[in-house]
Amino acid sequence: MRSPTTKLLSLLLVFIFSISSTVLAHTHEDFLQCLSLQSQNSTSSISKVIYAPNNSSYSSILHFSIQNQRFNTTSTPKPLVIVTPLDESHIQAAISCSKQHGIQIRVRSGGHDYEGLSYVSEIPFIILDLANLRSVTIDVETSTAWVQSGATIGELSYRIAEKSRTLAFPAGLCPTVGVGGHFSGGGYGTLMRKHGLSADNVIDARFMDMNGRILDRKSMGEDLFWAIRGGGGASFGIILEWKIKLVPIPSNVTVFTIHKTVEQNAIKLVHRWQHIAHKLDENLFIRVIISRVNFSQPENKTTQATFNSLYLGGIDELIPLMQQSFPELGLVEQDCTEMSWIESVLYFADYPIGESIDVLLDRTPLVRASFKAKSDYVKEPISETGLKGIWKRFHEKEAQFAQIMTPYGGRMSEIAESAIPFPHRAGNIYKIQNIVYWVEEGAEAAERHIGWMRRLYRYMTPYVSKGPRAAYVNYRDLDIGVNNNGNTSYEQASIWGVKYFKNNFHRLVHVKTKVDPGNFFRHEQSIPPLTSWREKKED
């Protein structure tokens, strides 16, 4: 029998929940009414692009582009409303009504945020899903393009290839990633050693601020334009569209993929790769993917290194270059395939050779699983002993895992750390992405796999960058620090901020203070404004 105190507490909790639910319902209805009023002068009705929980399409719209299934459970907080704008007036209405009713906005372009921050919040929120704003306009004569933030990397690549076989754009390897988040965080890809990051090749943008004003590079000023190219655009406003500089490429490129197991001397090959990959001709990109194979055959399971390469030229040029620079790999002509750049985009996305490039227009995520990722930068080669320690961990049962090593050098080492907010330039020999996947459901499975990843991360400490231990903002990792739901101090945000942005974090905070002093655009790792002039002076 429950005590009177227990009964009273239970009644009090029910009362509080009822009051909260009623307030939330009123907020929801008031927000919808506000949207309707705000959009009366719009060229298209906003009612067609509003999805509330009672709408039959709400769930499908919400779940469609969620890449990380860790944030696609019944307990995951859901948005009050999803808005999929058809024009910019719909975005202006959503901003205005969110400000009026104290509702947070999460902006989603592709849904690949590693920690779900583009579609999850612990406080009442809406999702502004930009998937309908996806136009790509190519100008071959000037080698430029305008691309809306809701387009994917695949769609951008496809539209470039429609116009030219000898133009490309440096971007990531997963075609379903939205360009909005990708560009605003930096943007790695196979062309980085020759042409730098996506953000390095952005030359203009159209940006909507907290007051709904639309600004271009000239009207926003160079500080804000600097900040949104690598500083995470969601901290400052909404980037509607990007003007990008397309880069020249040969009509044919060469690719190869070579697998080496531990028994085939893989550790020595990776050790050697560390010494030369960043020094190779800038036209040659060779990354290494370490993974466990033969999961279903315990007696045959082993760890392998995959050497995955793009060369901006023909096989006849590549073979002598590899014989001179990396003969240990044993590359021969039969390992190589010449193809167009757009075909190489499919190749690195793991489509079979000969697949139609039309698949790049499919926005459906290629993989649906739960995952946790962490990133590191390496300045000195890891010893063979250190590599063996990493590979030993691949034999633990939680290690449904890949370690992806991406080489630096070339253009990446030539651009100054302060040129854009992305600071990870000269001095790094390669970048690491550690990522563990699982398909089991439930909190216990998640904690088991995430715990394994954290143990690996601790093991890596002596071998990676220090002061700070750097990380890449597009591989979002909340383990390294988070903001408060409301005001966050410079000191608190610096815990994670300097790891992503190093000395550029200070300038990002000053831009935020000028552009969004009330911190309307915020999430768990958004750039905070300085809370007072005193804090500004003291920092």
C-alpha cells in the first residue's frame, strides 16, 4: 500500500504533466496560426508544407532522411511541426513565429548530422527541412554554380556532369549528404589534396538572419561570410544558397582499391603509408580504411587495410608514380580502372562499376544503422606497435567498426589556418574518422558499442594531436563538450570549440555576438554569443 506522501507526489506529477501538455498544445496551435497569418502574402500556400503530428505524412517526412538510427526511436524527442518550405517566404514565416512563441528551430538539409542535432532537441522545437530548396544552376563559361542548401552532394555532382566532363567540385563521398551542413562545416573529399575543401571553394552565399533579412556576401560583410564557410552555419542563421567555384579535372581519372590483411603485411603497409601519403603528387589521393572482415566466420575473421585511391590522370601516369613513391603496395595495371570523374563519384560511394549515374538523384540514405563516430588528427606516424594495438581492438565483439585515414598534404597544407574557420591545415599528415555501427535496438546495445568507441578513443590519445586534441565539426561528437540549453559562457563553449576551431573559435564568437546576440539560432554545440561586454573584455 502506497503512503500518503507517495500518493501526493504521484498526483502532483500528473498535474504538472497535464499543465505542461496543455501549454504545449496551446503553443503548437498558436504557432500554426501564426504561420498561416505570416504567409498570407506568400506566392505559395504554407499550409501545403506544414506537417503536424496528426498529419498522415508527418512520420514519413520526419524519418526519411534520418541517417543515424540512434536518433530514430520512440523515445527520441519529436518536433511540434515540420516545415518543408517551397520558397524563402516560408522560412521567414517560420523564423518570425518561432521567435514569437519561444520555439527552437532545427535546420535540416540532408539529415546526416552525426549527433542528430539537425532534427532533435530536448526543448520544444520545429524542423525546417530544406529538401524542397534544391536547385543547382551551372555556369560552364565562368566555372561557377549556385546550389541551394537542400540539394545533396549527389545532386550537385550529377548536375555538374550534365554540363561538363572536365569540371567538378570538391565534396564528400556520400551522395545523400545535404550541401548545407557539408559546406558550412568544411567538406572533405577525394579532390582535397588538389583543390582543398568544399568551403575553400565557396565564393558567395545567400543568407537569412534572425530578422528574416536575406543577405549576400557584400551585404553580410566579410566576417560573417568567413564564419559560415567552416564555422557551422546553423549557429548564425540559415544559408539559403551557395555560389561555388568549380574546379578543372581531366576527362578521365583513375581509381583503384587494394585489400591487404594482417597476414598480407597490412600493418607494415599502413605504417609506410603514413610516411608518404601526404607527400605524394597532389593529383594522387590514397586513403586507408581499416575494418574487420568475415564477421560471420569466427575461425576466419581478420582485420584488413583497404587502400582506396583516386588519381587525376591516366593509368600510364599512375603506375610509374606508384612504383617510385609506394612500390611496397605492389600496384599493377590490372588493379586500376580509368573512368570519368562522375563515375568515380559512384565508385567511392560503393556503387558497382557501370551503375547509372541517375542513382545520384536518389536522396534515400545508403545505410540505415545506429552509429557513433569520433575524429582525430595525426601529426607524426603511429608506430607499428601502436597500430597493432588498434588492430587488436578490432577483434572485440563490439567492433563493427571502420577506421578511415584521410591523407593531407598538397593544397590542404598551403591554405592558412585562419583563411576560413576550419583550422586543420599544415602540420597534419592525415585525419582519422573512427566509426562504429550496430543494428541491435535498445539502450544497452547503444551503450555497449559507444563504450567500446570511447575506450578506443582513450587508447589513441598518445598518437594524435594535443593542445588541443583536435576534432572535425562535421563529425559531430557531443562527448567533447556541450552547451547549456540557454546561455552558455565562452569558457564552457571553449571546451569543445577550440577542438573544432582552434584559435578561430574566438573570432567565431565575436561574429555570433554581432549577428545573433540573443542566441536565437542555437543547439548543443552552436557558437555562443558573449553574454556581456565584461565577459568580452575578460576573455
